[in-house]
Amino acid sequence: MVIFGPSIALDIAKSVNGLTIDSTGDVTAIADSPMVVMQKVVTLYQELSEPVVLLQFRLLLDQYPDIFLEYNQPLPPIRLSCSLVEAKR
């Protein structure tokens, strides 16, 4: 699922110290605590769109229960809204 444009998401992730990402977007190394690095990434993504990031973070934690156990904090509720805009003719 692509929420942000692939180059925006990749540029943000590549800017995080301690996270090494290859040209395809795969994480190749984490030099710091995975939780610290994830928090840095989440914080940067939240600056773009907090509800979307919270949803993605929950999906990530569902896939990696060990990270969820280390996170050990309640997650805030997610409030998403969608508006459909009809094209002007």
C-alpha cells in the first residue's frame, strides 16, 4: 500500500540517522535501537499526516509483535476522514 508518494516516503526514511536504506527502499541496517529508529521515522511521517501515520504504525506493529511489546505504550485512536471531490467540468 502506498500512502505517501514513494520518493517522499523514501527521502524521509533515508534522512533518519541510524537507518540505512538501499535504492529499492529496503532497510539494510539499523545502527541504533530499532525502537529509537522507528520513533524517528514515525515522528517525521507524522509531520506530513498524523492519522495516516498512526494507521500505518498500527499495521506495522501488528506485523512485528516484538516491536509492539518493546513500544509498550497505548496507541491513540485513529481518526481518518475521506472526502470525495468531483472533478470540475
